[in-house]
Amino acid sequence: MKTKDIEVICFDDNATPFATFQSHNQKVIRNSNGIFLTYLVTRNEPYTAQKWKLLWSRDNGKSFDVLYESVDATNPAPLETDADNNLYLVYPDFVDNHSYLMIFKAEQNYKNPAKSVIPNSSAGKVCMNYDKYRKQLYYFSKNDTFHIMDLNGQLKHSTQITKTGNSAHVEYPQLSIDQDGNLHAAWTTNKYNTFHYWSIHHMVSKDGGYAWQRLDGTPIELPVFSDENGNTDRISTDEELSVYNTWLSNFMAHNGKLHFIYRSVPQQEYKTDMFHLENFAKGKQHYIRYDMNSGKKDNEIWANEFTIASCDGFFATDPSNGHSTLYYVSKQGGRLACVASEDNGESWYDYAFSREMAGDTHAIYAIGGFREITSDGYIIGTFTERCGDFRDIFGKTRVHFLKVKTGK
């Protein structure tokens, strides 16, 4: 089968290296009014004054206009949209320790957004998900808190969902909703006082975020220990625990299955300085699938069956079709790569590649995207291309929009 092209469009050629940080949340979406994305433009030394933008494209990503911009102590904001084409954006504030939900109404042409506070929820890694079944928003923060908001920005429920374990704490939270309306939460933990992604965990809520359980139905009392000492489903394997760095790139609930993908990097090859990433190439890509009915792992694929080799990337599919092709966008060396599965993760094949962008495998960074295939049949996403020394936090970078045509 001939592979397709991944189209790459630069929309900012001089941004911060952490412009699209990272693949654990959704910062680009499409609705009937166009494509929207968020990213960081600049930052200050203490990371307390980041200029960020919300962009809007009405020509399928060929060009972008600034819809909103601000300077805050924050990371790029996750985005959601609903059936009425409204936009929902949440950004954490690292100074006042709160997060802020912004609502951009389509009927107002996305002007004069409303803003409401989510108290005591700020952290550097956060995620959001829109529940179309219950018409509400979920927000999961690295600071162990979980929040439910209605579509007017009113806070309905807040709780401490996780707590620090004996080994590690929550680092990168993620959320996904399956076709039965069940809410899935997953996260990576980080070992104390070192740069070591320790383990990956999962739990599910069948009542919209109030009560939680394991896949086999075992109830989970909140807050649950976030590491291997907690009563959750641990996705990373016994072999990987303590030996490998395992950072969950992305996960998705689709057609009765849970799909997880991450890169296992031997800890002995790791260095304590997070910017020494040359040993990532010594790791192995790891895909794991769970059956949601049985609660058991039913497929596992290691590196030699994948073209992709990266710690970041995102799943995309057509949520209206339970049997839709499942895609995963990541990278291979200095180019983007997309693999696809026609059998819900049982097997994968090379689907699309971008042009070669850089010889340095770490130049392409923080690949994230829209979890849904767009109505006109595209996978869309964003990423940062680091042009100089990867360790230079103020180095020159380019920020790109990506798109690839599917067979939808």
C-alpha cells in the first residue's frame, strides 16, 4: 500500500521551545466554524509570564488568525468544542494556584469570552474532556484534583482523586470517554527526586466522574495512591517498573478496547538531566490493548512491529463509527509518521509520512492533536520544531500545524 503525505504548515517561526507542550492533552480541534489551536509564544526565566495565543483557521489550516491572546503564568491550554460549535479552554495559573475556564460562544463569533475559576487546581500538566452524553466538562490536574463543570462554567464537583504513593506521584494526567459514556482516566507517575517516569495507571468512572473502579469492576476509594501501591489498573509491566522510564504518550477508549502507547527507555541509559535525550533511541515502543468487558490485556506489541519511535504522539479516530480505522501520529527520526489499524489495534501498518524535517530526532517535539477525525476526513495536530540546541530553553523554534487525509 502506498503511504500518504503528512502536510506540515508553519504558523509561527519564532516561538518558545515549549510552544505545544505536550501530547497528554488536546490543544487543536475542529468544528463547523473552522480549526482552533492554542500554543505558547514566549516565556520568562521563572516561567511566570508566558504569552499564549488561541488561533482560528477558516481555510482548513492554510492560515491562522489570532482569536485571543494573553500573558499568564501558564502552559498551552487544552481545548474542547460541543455540538453548538462553542469553544471551551482551560489554563492553569502557576502564581495564584487556580485554573480558569474560558467559554467562547459561536453565536457571538467567539468574542467576549466568559471566564470562571476552578479553585486550587493549577499544575504544569492538566487535561480536559467534554462529555457529550452528560453535557459537562472534566478537568484532571497533576496536583491530584479532579473537577466537573457545566457548560456555563459553573463548578459542579471537585475532589482529590489521587494521592502521592510510596514510590511516585502523578505527573501527566489524561482522560478519554468511550462510546457508552464511561469516563477513563490514566496517568504517568514520576519517581521522587529524580527524572524517572515510574509507572502508568488507569481507572474508569461509569457515573460521570463521581465513583471510580478498576476495569474488572472493583471499586476504588478516593483518593487512590497514584503509584503501584494504589488499587488501580497498572498498565506498565512488572519488567518496566523500576528498570525503564515509561511515559504515557496517549491513550484512547475505542470500540470496546483501551489503547495505550508509550516508549520504554532503559533507566541505566537515562541521565538525570532531562535535556540529555540522546538515549531515547535505545528505548522500545510499547503498545498495550485492554478489553473493556473482560478487563484484561488482550494485545501487546513491541518496537519491531512499529515504524514510529518517539515518546510523544496522539490517537485519532471517527467516534461516530465504532469500526473506524484507528490512527496514531508520532515521528520516525526527523520526520512525522502515522500508523493505522483496521482491526482495532490487533495489527498496524505504515499510513503516512511527512517530509524529512531535521537530522536530529529530538528536533520534532510535543506532537499532539485532535482525537477525532474531522468531518472532511483529516487527522489534524500541532508540534514544535526545535531549530538549535535542544537544551536551550530560549532557543529558536518553529511551530507547525499538521494534517493528513484519511480514508473516511
